[in-house]
Amino acid sequence: MNKTIEVCLSTKLYSDKLTKGKFNTVITDIFRATTSVVAAMDYGVKAIIPVENVEEAFAFKEQGFIVAAEREGKKLDFADIGNSATEFFQPHLKNQTIVYSTTNGVKAIHKARDAQNIAMGAFLNISAVAEWLDKHSMPAVIFCSGWKNKVNLEDTLFAGALTEILIDNYGFSTECDSAHISLDIWKTAKNDLMNYIEKASHRHRLAHVIDRNLLEYSLTIDKSDTVPVFEHGKIVRNNKSN
């Protein structure tokens, strides 16, 4: 099957994508959802149930579920934890199913249900995601969660980095301007990513919850070989045979 790449730079643009038929979608929300999901799965969380609205998250809480939920970067009052990767590094969360609700990332997950397969991508697992896309050998859509339907810099950088790997190592191609834009930005930024990311508005908007250590963690490349996938309403670890 033709291995093409299309990049959607925000949730608002996903419904207008040109890729049709069978394709894979990689969702990215570097600050913070997909980075946190990869971290949670690596630490030992069994599954994550993404829910879009606060009311649904609260209903799960009343059923006894552990809830990770935030809006505008702030943990909701009824939630057990927020949305930073390090908040999932708690022993009592291992082997648990967690309900998850965020401002941007969860919205993207539910919008991407038309894809054949859906994976969560972050700098942490970027090479593993590229290998996963190659294994499934069909068109790839890189879906940037952005911020409130707008384009953001950190997700665009990830899209460019993943596009570069897919083209250079796995024989993918692209005629998508958004892919070329993200690739060009990535080539400008990649040799000093920490300095370049200071341009990102979301980095400053979330300064109260993303300290320098968490920022460095979020921009660390290939710390993980875990590919979280969305299946039957839950995010779980990818089965290597699939």
C-alpha cells in the first residue's frame, strides 16, 4: 500500500484531511497528554480511558476509578492527579486502569476514530512509533492536538521529526505542505531543541506545571519503545504481534 504522510497541524484541521480509506493516525500532544500516556504505560499503568468532558470524568470517579484530569493546565478538584508525566510515577498506579480527561489531547483521540489504527506519539517513543507505522504499511496521518483548535510549535516539531524518520528510514513520501512545513521547522530546531522550544507559547502558558526537568523529559528522544494504541475505548500497550 502507498506509504504517504499527511500532517494535520490542529484538531480543527483533521476533518479536512485528504487521506481517505485505510490509514493509521498518530496523535501527538507533547505538552502534555501523549508524553504523559507514554510515561504512564512505561511505569506500569494497565490502561487509560480517555473521556472528553468533565461530567463524564466525574461520573467515573463516583464509580471508584482513579481519575487524571485537567483543564487549562490545572488539575480538576475531584481528580486524583493532573496531567504531567511525573504524576503517573506512583506505585499505587501500577496495573491500574485510569480515566483521563485533558484540554486538547483527549479531544484529538476521539476525533481520530476514523483511522484504522490510532497510536500515541511523543518524542519519548518517536522511533518506536515510526517502526509501528512501517509495520502497518499504509498511509500515515500525524495529528497534532495543538491548543484550542490552533497550531502549536511543540506538536509541529514532533510532526516534522517523525516525518523525517519515515522518509529517511522507511520509504514514506509526502506531498503535504503541512508535512514539509513541520519538517523544515524541525530541521531548524533539532540541533538545539531546548533553546528553540522557548518560542512556544504553550511552554510559557504551562510554566507553572512544566519545570525545566519535565520540559527536558518531554523533549527526550527515544527513551521508550512503548507504543500506546487506542482500542475499544481504551489506550493500551501495543501488542508486538499486531
